[in-house]
Amino acid sequence: MHGNLYDRALDGERCWIRYQDGRLQRLPVHDWLIGSRTDSMFDRAIVGMCTGPTIDLGCGPGRLVADLVQRGVPALGVDQSVCATELARDSGVPVLCRDMFGPLPGTGRWHTALLADGNVGLGGDPWRVLQRAGELLRSGGECLAEFDPGKRGIDSQWVRLESVDAIGPWFRWASVGLDCAARIAADVGLVMREVHPIGDRVIASLVVR
């Protein structure tokens, strides 16, 4: 989806996200690495909300999975990036290099599904993403999904990764405002139970009916 620029960013190359409206934003890849303390308050809070076996969708290099395992919580990360999953495995983190929409172990039995770091907007379709999270959860299971507290509505755009000397392919991504969380959840069979502000970020607790 991202081309190879995402993997190059994980290896230390400076990369940016280019939006179709012309905006350019630094890719915060350092924040996603194991051992990063860029937003340790957020990481501690969301990991502390996980009850029982947890699957992290779009886990990247696996920092949240690593924290869960360290706390004794059974956890698995899923990501399509070969480089990200190799970094996770090198750190002893249990991950699968797979499409989250494909076959996954434990479907219908996970207690918690994580969608952090904007992953609710994967593919530009938060309905599809949350529906998939719900499919993976057991009855009464909980999806902990991060939404954008500073945005209203859904901003689905074509974006691409860029570096100093390379440009990646366009792909869809969505920024999803918290004001849409309850409606999207209801559309796919989830119920918004509560909202957890964590500093300037926010997590919605979405429960399988």
C-alpha cells in the first residue's frame, strides 16, 4: 500500500505524508518504535485498558504489543509491513505479517482489539475497519479505537509518502473525528460505551452487542 518508503522510514530515513490537498506532514515513525517514550502516558493508558487476549491491528513495529506482553497480557500484532514485523520479531514481540482483513487466528474470540495511531482510518474506510475489529472480537468484546478530537466528520483523502529523493504511490487514508464514533460503531454492530481522553488524544471504547 505504501510502497517501500514506509520500510525505509522505519530504517531511519526522513519521510513525510503528502495529502491530496497539498498538505505535507512529517511521518512520526519514531513514535511507533519499541522503546519510544514520545507519548508514554498514552501508551500506558491504552495498554492498561486491555482486558484479556488482545489483538493490535496495524501494530507497526509492535510497541503496544510489547508493553502488553510485558504486563502478562496475551497479545498479537498484525501488520502488512515486512520491515515493521521483522523489527517486532527481533524484539521478541508476537506479530503476523498479514492483511488485517484476511484470515487471522482467534477470529471471534479476542477480548480486546486495538486501533491506535489513526488506524481506524486505514484504507479511508472506518466502517470497514471497525466492522473487521468487531468480527475478531468475542461477544461483549471491546474495540479500543483512537479518534481525532480536533476534527469534525470524516476526512478521507488520497495520501502518499515522500522522502528527499523518492515518492510513493497514492493510497486512501481517513482522519475520523470523535463526533462520528458512535454513529459508525452503530452502523457495524458496535456500541460506544465510553470515551477516554488521554492528554490531547482520545480513545473510544466500542463494545460488541
